[in-house]
Amino acid sequence: MEEKPTAFAEFENHSLTRRRNLLPTWIKIFLWIFLIGGALAAIFMMAGSLMTHISLSLYGMDANHPYSMTGFLICALFIFKGIVAYGLWFEQDWAAQAAIIDAIIGIAICLIMMAIIPFVNPAISFTLRLELIPLYFYLVKMQKIKKTWENL
């Protein structure tokens, strides 16, 4: 006797997993940090003319106002990171690829700020960017789960 599939078959199938379960806890914590950071960056961009001093910093770049060139870049990066965090948390199809791009951009900016800018601009001293460590592990983890993420 064959069993008919019910309307609740997808809930009874225990082999299905959520994409979010593929992410380790430390990435989930950073997702929330960047969801909040992305929202704040969007607010800073909209209300920047009303604010006199906002300290912004990411990957060794510092700015005191969102309407400076560096401030705009930092806000854009935070907004992009917020979008990636949204995609990962809400299990979007494009999120794994966007996370890999996010990690590569972060590593590239860290390396530029660490290895090139101090020699071009003598006012900026060499600083070892420790953000490279979690960015590397983020990149490796997202590359490992990308195929599984896309197939779920």
C-alpha cells in the first residue's frame, strides 16, 4: 500500500536542513554585528549632513565624516557587509557567493592598507591588520559550504 504525500510532507522530511545551520556560530555572531553596522552606515549616509563628527573605521581606514571620500567608502563597505549578512541570515541563493566576494574585498583592502599605503603616504604608519585572520577563515568556510548552500 502506497502512502500518499500529505500537505505537510516537507515538514515531515527530516533530511532537509536550513542553510543557516551550515554557518558556524562565530559567523552568525558577525552577521548580527554587520546587520546592525550596515543599518547604521545607511543612517549615517542619510543624516551625515546633520552630524558634525562621526568616527568611522574599517580595515585600517579611518574617517571623521561619512561625506568624505574615505567615509563614503567605509559606509559603502558596511552597507555591502550588511546586505551580505542579510542574505546569509535569511538564506538567500546569492548569499554564499556574495560572502566570498565580501571576504576577498576585505582581504584585498587589508593588504593594501597594510602593505602599500604606508609606503605611499608617510603620515600613515605600518600596522599589522589582524582582521586578516577571521577574513581568511570566513573565506575558506564560505568556499567549503558554497556548493551545499546552492543545492539546498
